[in-house]
Amino acid sequence: MATFLSSLVIQPFCVYNCGVTESPKLAASDHLTYGQKTKYQFGKMDEARMLAHGENKVGAVKSSHRNLSKTYAKSGISVGKSGQRLGIGGKSKEQRRVATYLFRTEFGDLVNVFVGKKGSTFTVNIEVPSMQLVSIDEALLLSWGVYRSDSALVTPNFESSPPDETTGATETPFVKTSEGKFSVELEFDAKHTPFYLSFVLKYPMGVDSGSSEIRSHKKTSFSVPVGFGRGYPSPLGLSISGDGSVNFSIFSSSAESLVLCLYNDSTSEKPLLELDLDPYINRSGNIWHASFEGASKFVSYGYQCKGSKSHENQDGLEVSRIVVDPYAKILAPSIPKSSGQGLGLPSKFLGQISKVPTFDWDGEVHPNLPMEKLFVYRLNVERFTMDKSSQLPADIAGTFSGLTKKLLHFKNLGVNAVLLEPIFQFDEKEGPYFPFHFFSPTNNYGPSGASISAINSMKEMVKELHANGVEVILEVVYTHTSGNGALQGIDDSSYYFTNRVANLEEKSALNCNYPIVQQLLLDSLRYWVTEFHVDGFCFVNASFLLRGHHGELLSRPPFVEAIAFDPLLSKTKLVADFWDPQELESKETRFPHWKRWAEVNSKFCSDIRDFFRGEGLISSLATRLCGSGDVFSDGRGPAFSFNFIARNVGLPLVDLVSFSNSNLASELSWNCGEEGPTSNLKVLEKRLKQIRNFIFVLFVSLGVPVLNMGDECGQSSGGSVAFNDKRSFNWDLLKTDFGTQTTQFIAFLSSFRSRRFDLFQNRNFLKGENIDWFDNNQSPPQWEDASCKFLAVMLRADKEENESITENPKTRSNIFMVFNASDQSESVALPEPLEGTSWFRVVDTALPFPGFFSSDGELVPMTGSVTYEIQAHSCALFEAKSAND
């Protein structure tokens, strides 16, 4: 593609350093001269050339120096005689100036160009104040043509193969005014825009001696954009104003030139129009920009950034690749490129030229739940309802709309917040943890598979969940992108760790603390809050957010700190998750939180798993039950701990008690005696107790309980930890005996936790005097004895001033809990209850359904000291209440 590198810039009153790269692609226009004005209209050459070369038409002006009577029918340009500037005295009030350009010729003369708009016509007035080499008797000529690119042309009125500049260039004589200026005015129908008007000045040296050309001071043609303007650098991305004008803006410091590619069909392999943006006109600093008054003929757009190393093949030759605008709000899918074109990589998506549709948020109320009140259900949008067992129509199964249809399931469990696995546009081969765009939900999650459908569907989902008191938290990945088709090719040296840190370049690792990248990510977060009304974010691979420009660890990473103090984002729920999707492991680190960041507590997961398989210390169990003070006592509190037993990565809950082969050592799982599926009743009973134990501990520990999709009904992955082996939610499993009793148990614990908010939903750590720890005989525990597998604890309810414990016993009674991970049953001595109260057994995970939990509790008869037998691998909870409660 020929490229103009004009040095012109919008002025007023500055001399341009003009230098337009010579373009051989000058599409000729038909012209006909009528007295004072010549009107030009683009027509097909074979239709236009109605008069033979050398013939004259009545009224045509004939050059005395050259035979310029080459005239074509159906024309439309005007040559103005006055030389007045557009929009300045004497012109029609309907005409307005669009842009003004000032060039310098190779001989030091000035050339003024005024682009104006009058109705559906663009006017270009070219004015030469004086010419050193032209005498008063000589006529100056304008040799000009229309340039776009060598891609598909905008309208069929353009020749598919433009003529060369010798035979195709149109020559129009200047008119010399009484003031000694040379002036010509051209008019173009707006329907043929946008394009570049490329021209040189010519003056005759005699009829038979040929002619000389006058170019810019860089020996290049002059070039002026017509039908599109300089645009504005802010805001980045696509913006459409109230009058319909469209502004394009993109950051790239490394691109030597940039091409705006416009399509009228997103499935087209080639753009309908390619515009080389002039670095002297369409660039401010490192931001490229352009604007159109109307872009109704185009539906989507992308960019080609030239000069980047990512655009070179192995032989170092530059190849073309169309990249999507990082700030595009609506994405239109594009057909893949053939292997012989460009990098052989798919275009995947283009930005759509349209406004984000308005959405009626009227009546929406944010739940604004305190962190300590949350019960989070973690799910994958597609897998949640994709299975046919969901009994949803095919068009909404696996979408945001499908999720909304299962709202009753959340209510039944007591869930008040959903944590959605990444929903950004992602590479389908790599999975949702490898996004390529940060401003739009994946099209697949919309009922029609289109971007606008996904956007509206997600907003409807959020509004409906909010109406039912359920918050929406998004998992986000801002540390890396998919391998292909993301930000690569725009400015790799800024967006990625290119040539900075070993082993990071190949991972498409984002340089998230680099200023322009930080701005992109912050703008993305704010967009999801303002446009989609989400309630918070869980940042995957959060430890990587601490890396500086060269991969070094920062104590105060700008991106993390900016989020913590952002007026909008700091009011949302911010959660750091240290799991790395590329290394498939959690990388713990001391995270700078400014008392605003919560964390996914992987220590809770590992310590609880270890204890119940008989290998953990009781001291670790006690620490997790009390809110992980070793992590969150630095000014935050237990409400900042997001606790989980199983999650999307690794084994689901039922597999944690069914598989424990050598390949699963990192999972800290235990098969309870046999590997995989079994019909052994003793093994099955043990597995059932272990699952109940895990769920029980999750809800009686300080912090936010997080339940993974499918764990409530025994969804299995067959012992695989791979993300791709995770199965869609099987709704039929909810109807099984296991599904019924487990979902009821979760609902009960959620309700009990809310009722006893004073002990289990505390924003602060419990006071030391409110906790008593016991061995089985009420002696102090052997904290560091690895052989000890039993722990009991009594939680004493606080009394308000001037209030006795019996005035509000429902919320002010003591709790006694027992945990036994040994292979043997243990007899535990229950503490003496307060006067007027008795112990009621609320939970015993060893008992058969439905007796293993009870809302009212089963009275434990006590005459003096009473012992209770705790079965092997089981837990129990007792609540002190009066008999009348």
C-alpha cells in the first residue's frame, strides 16, 4: 500500500513541514469546465470519456499552454476566481470550514488549502499567494488525483485499477486574481468521501517543451484529507457525538505509520476502505486519531500498525495484520484470514461502529452488602446452564439469560453473591483465562451470539440479580492475554514485557504498571462498574500485578494502589487471587492492600484439606476457623478472607474425597480407602462425612464462604484437575439423595450463619476472652502435637451493656464445636452451660440424613458433666439455648 507521510498539520498560522510520500495511486476524476467553476463528479471512466482527447465542449476553458480540453461528461468541480478562503467573507453562509492546511514548496513558496463543507458537498480551495518562478503571464496548473489505498475501493464509481499518474492525473488551471494570487476550488460529492486529494503544482515552459512540477520541500506530492478530519486524541477508542460524527483514537508509540481499516461487512476478508493516517495530521504524541462526520456506510473497523517488530515474519519482511481497537465497546466477529495472508492468524474480531445501546436501569437497587455478610457462589456462565438437564431453550442455555433463569437455585442455597469466571472476550482454544479484549463480554454468552445481545443480556442479568439481593463479582485477568489476536501488534514494547524479562515475552505477559497499560486497565474496570453495574472484581494472578516495567517486584505497585484509592473502584469489592492460570499454581505473596483489598485464602484451603485427611496440625485448623489472623491481622480483619475448599482449578469437592493418586499430590486429597468410584459402603460413608465436614467448616469459619459450582450436588471431573475436563452443571444431580441432602445442608448452614452473625459474620476478629479451646477432656489442646487429630472450641457470645445473656438468647447464646479427624471415635466432655440454658445438638456430620442437622436442635440431656461421642472423621456443633426457644 502506498502511504502518504505528509508533514502537514492543522493550523492556523504555522508553516507546514510538508512531505508527502509519492503515491502512484491517483484515481482520476472526470471534469468539465464551465466558465468560472469546474464541477467534478466521480464516474466510471468508460462512461465518462464521452469526448475524444482534444475535443472541446461548449463553454470549456482551454489552456493556452497545454491542450487541457480532455473533458468528461457528468462532472462536478469548481474553480473559483476570487481566491477567497472558505468560511471567510463572501462565501455562502451554508458553507463552513472543516480544516485549514499550510504547505511549503521546495522553493519556499506557501500553499494554503481550505477544506469546507456545504450541504452534501465538500469543497477544497487551494491558494498560492505568489510563485517565485511563475511570471505574470504564465498560467499555473494543479495536477491532482484521489488516493485511498490499494485495497478494495469504497464505491463502484472508483476504478478498480486506478490509472498511473501520467495518464490518470487531472490537470486544472489556477485562476490568477487581481491580488496576484493563484486559486482553484474543487467540489466533491460527500458520498465519495473519505479520500486523500494528492496534487502537485505545474507550470508550462512552452507549448512544446513539456512542463515542470513543483512539489513540497521534501520533494513529495502534497496531500490533503477530504471527508475525514484530524480528530481528537481523547477519549481513546471509538466515540460518537450527538451530531453523528465519529472519532477514532488509538495509542501506539512504536508504529511508524497506522492504517484505519473500515468495513461495510464484518465477514468480509478485506476492508472496504483503508486510510493511511498522516503522522503530522492524525497524531498527537503517541496517540493516532481521525474523525468522520458520518460513517453510516461502514459497520466495523480495525487498525494496521506498521513498523512494529510483531509485524515482521522470520525473514524480517513486514506483513500486514488487522488488530482490534483495545477500547472498542462492541465487537463484531470477522472471518479468519487465509494462511497466505498476513501472519496467517485470524482477525477474530473488529470494533463495531455504533453506540452501546441504552439500557433501562430504572428501579435497580444495588444490594451493597457488607463483605462479612457475603455467601459467594462461583460459576462458569456457559457451563452453568449449557447441559440439556437445565431444561432451558437452546438460545439461552449457557448464556447470561440462562443464568438468570436459575435464580431460584441461588435463593434455595442462601447465596447472595455470584462470582463469575472471566467473561471477557477470550481465545476459545486457550479458555476464559486468556482474554484478548477488556471492554466487552464474550459474544458466546448472549442469546444470539452477537456482541450487543451479550451486552444487553448481561445487563438484564445484573439488574435481575440485584433485584433479588444478589451481587455480581467478576473474575478478571489483567496480567496476560491470549497468545494471538489480543494487543499484539499495536505497541508490544509498551503493552508487553518484550525483551525485558526472560520467559515473560512468550507468555504474553502484560506490563500492567506501565502508564498507558495502567490507564487501559483502569478504564476497563470503571467501564464495567458504570456500564454494567457490577459490584466487584476478583483479580486472577494478582501477584503478577506487583511487577514493575522490568519484571521487578514493587512494594507500591501503581496499578494496585490506583485501584485502592480510585473514587469509584475503591467502593467496589476488590479481591486478589494468586492463582496463576499459566503455571497452574498459586503464588503466595505479601500483597499491598491499603485496607481495601481482600484475598482468596489458599491457606484456608490447604490447611482444612490437610486436617481432615489426618495430616494437619490442630493449630492450623484453629487459625483458619478464627479468620486467618496470620494473613489478615494487618489492619483488615477476617471479612477480607475469601475461603474455599474446592474451586474451578483442581479437584471438585466430591473428587477430593475420591482420588488421591501420585499425580494429585498437590491437591492434598484423600480417597478414603479406595481410588475412584466404588460400591464399598464403608468408603462411601466416610466420603459422605468428609464432604459434610468440608462444607461445615466453610460456614463456621470467619471469612467469606465461597462455594464452587457443582459441589452442592457431587459434580465430578473424573479425578482430572484440567480446566477443560470440567463438566457442565448436571441439574439432574440435584434430584439425587446426595444432591438433596447436601443442598439442604448448605441452605441450613447459610441460614444459621446469618442468624448467628455475632459469631460467624464478624468484620473484626473475636476477642481472646470469647474463645476457649479444649482437648477431648476439656484440657488445653496439644497445639504442636502432629498426632493430635481432635479439637474442640467454645465461642462465647458478647453481652451488650446492661443486658443479661437471657434477654436475647437467640442471638446471644454460646456455641460449642468439635472436630475429629482421627480414625477413632472420641468422647468429649461438654462444658457446663449457663444457668437457664441447655446444650442442643445442631449438627453432627456422622448421623444419617435428615438427622445430621436440625434448625431447632436436639436437646442433649445433662445431669452434671455430660460427654458426647464424636464419631471418626466427623464434626459436631452445639448451641446453648433455653428449653423455650
